[in-house]
Amino acid sequence: MLAESLGATAAARKRGISAKTLAKWIALARAGGVVSNGKRRPVSDLEAENVRLRMEHDFLKGSS
């Protein structure tokens, strides 16, 4: 785990989140809970976004 190798504060900084948030997530994960940001989206929305992002990636890769 990144927090174990770097330390929680450095790992949080590297991921762009607060150390307090990371500490909560670690405690929740260790207790067997599910870590979530509360922004759940339907799988179909995520699949559509993946298709769009792949198309954009392929387009940009081809134009470089």
C-alpha cells in the first residue's frame, strides 16, 4: 500500500487528498468497510464514458 511505503501524509499529498481523508479510508478498509467517495454512477454511464475516452485517446494518439 502506498501509505505504508511513503507514509500517510506523503501518500495523501501524492494522490491530491488530505491526510485526514486518507486516514479515514485506511481505517475503514482495515475494518472491512467499503471505501467510496459517495458519487456512485450506473455502470452503463461508466461504460459509455470509457468508450468516449478510448476514442479520444485513439484520436489524440494518431494525431501526434
